[in-house]
Amino acid sequence: MVQVQQINQSQCGKILIEHLREKQSAILSWLKAHETSKELPLYSSVDIRDACFKIAVVDTNLFPAGFNNLCEHGIADASKYLRQAVLERVPSCRDILIVAEDHTRNTWYLENIRVIKEITQNAGFAVKIAMFFDIQPEFCENGGSVQLETATKKLVRIHCLRRLLEKFPVDQPHFDLIILNNDLTGGIPQILKESQIPIYPSIQAGWHSRSKSRHFKLANELLKEFAKIINMDPWFFSCLYRTIDQVDINQEADRQKIKLLANDLFEEIKHKYRQHRIEEKPFIFIKSDSGTYGMNVVPIEDPQDILELNRRARNNLSKGKSAQVIDRFLLQEGVPTAYQIGDQVSEACVYQITNNMVGGFYRSNAAKSERENLNSPGMELKTMCPHLPKYGLDEIHPDVNIFDVYRVLARIAGIAAHREIVQMEQDKE
């Protein structure tokens, strides 16, 4: 990991910083009014792109997998906030089970899980890690656990979830809480449906039912309220978008439907550029409306490009994680990133525990331009280590800086994610 000390930010975020400084009290009162629930997402990560002329959240992840990129003081803060969050949910909690992705060969993911365990142990809880081992069932048969080496050559023991839970009577669970670090793309396993143990984040928040468009609809509603407080057009910190479903990207007739929708979105973006005198060429991203890891994301410079997608691009868009067929797409306004670390274009990714910022990283990619998806082969993650004062959710530093901008936008995304989870849990009923 590389700790970023300097980054070329030029004047990026300057206007929003000035508005935050002027309206601090009103902004904080508004945020606190929306953060009264004890059910804010247990943890989240928020991708933010800053084009200098606008800064916006472009993705929000409820099962973040990059805790290994936090600074030492960020890990300490994470333990403090996690302890508070857990005890608010389960006041008598002592034993926690972390349910992870079946990434036994992804050593950086294993390091992420090891750090989550360390954070949770430092918060004062006994912790075990488990996987489903659907891909490698032999680990369930050979003793029920395996010790694996992470990317930093440290060892982490992973238990077979089924074997672990079978040891205890259904009405007397050994664990007080399950922390889910598996996005449940393939659906909710029966063993979790039947569990009597509280699970956070909610099993309803997995990609089997979650959609990015629902999240951004809720986020944009909040951003309109925020915009009124600071007297700015909400477009300066949100993305225009469209959605389409029941389409096959490999069928020309369906690509024609997507192109027509893209035409409409491009025109709306062009209108905003003219309104605010921005001399940029609009572009969009077409992406799966549900999915993670930066998969199924393709930049589009012109609506005609959708008709001319080559086989490789269509394959990228047609199937997601675990070979899930994609038939619902989000067309999202592209925000070019103005950040550079060295000669690499970069974007910010903020990590938070119940809306408390604990750090994050800059995602850089020398193989990509400022108008492409950086979460792709060739990316590097460089630790963001802001030395924030020890303040809570009710303060902004008097000398407002870019990290305060990140923090406010990430908190808004967290509030939207809470509302999203509430809706998904109501849907199941």
C-alpha cells in the first residue's frame, strides 16, 4: 500500500468547499435529522468522482472489500465506531461471525477479511470467519476449516459456515451477530434465511434484489434537499441517469432501444453543460443495474457506439458475477475525474462505519483515461490517510477541505442506502 501525501487537485471541489463553509450549521442539522435511525448501514464504501466542474457519488457498496487499505488510525477509528454500532443493534453482543465471499484464492480479499476480523476483535468481540465453500466443498469435509495465507503473508482461518452452525441448536445460537461481507449475488442461502442470529447488513440488501437505480433515485431526492440548503443546482453533485430492463445486449433490436434512451440522456447532459457554460464533451457509462467489483461497466462517447459494441464489450455487459445473466441496465452520466497521482488518473473511495468516515483509498489506473472505468485490470489502490480531527457526526472542521466534501457526500449516500434497505425489507413482506 502507498500512502498518498500529495495529489493534484487544482481547484477541484473549491466551490462546494466554500458553500460547505458558509452553511455548516444548516448542513449538519439537516444531516443529523436524517441520521437518527440506529439502522444506518453497518459499513459502506462510496466511490466519488471529481471533474472540477462537478463532484458526485457514482457508486455505493454495502459489502465493501477494501478494509486492508485503511490507515492505522483509520482501523482504530473503525473499531471504535463498530463497537458502538454493534452494541446499538445487539446490546449483549460478545461473539460475532463474519460471513465472507468464497474467494479462497484472492489473497487481497483474504487480507480484507483478516483486517475486518482485526477491527472487530479490537472492538472487544470474539470473532470467527466463515465461507459457504460452494466452489470448494472439500474444505467442509476435511475438518470444517482451513488456514489460508493473505497477500501480506499473514494467516487467516476460515470455517465452513454449514459445519459451524450445525454444531449449535437452532434455538441456542452460539453467535450473537453475523456481519455479512458477501453480496449474495446468487440469492439468499437457506442457512441464512433460517438463521435466528441478527445479520447486518440485511440479507435483503444483496445484489439478488438491490438495484443501483433505486439507490440513486433515493440519493438524488436527498441531494435536492441538500442543494436548497447551499443554494446550488443539485446536478453539481449528482449524476443524471436512465434505466432499461428486459433487454439482451447481444440483440441488435434491444441495442436500438438502449440507444434511443441514451439519446435522451445525452441531450439532458448537453443541456446542463450549456446551462452552466461547461466546455466538455458529454459521455455516459452503461452498466449492470445490479453488480459489483467494477464488472459490466462500459463508457459510451456517443449513442451510436451502443449499436457498434464489439463482441468483447457485449460479453462484458451480458453476464455478471457468478455468470448471472444481465437484462437490466443503468445508463449513468459520466463524470470525468480530474485527479491524478503521478501520471495516473485517480478517483476517491471513502470507507465509513455507520456514516463515520474512517479513511479509504484512491483508485488509480495508468491504463485508463479520465473518462473510463478505473475499477478494472491495471488499477492500483493508494491509501487515503486524512488526518481528520477527532470529531463526530455533529461537526465539520472549521477549515473545510476536500475530505469534508467527501464525508458529506458519503453520509448522504449512507442515508440513501438506509432508505433503500428499508424498502427492500418491505418488498420481501
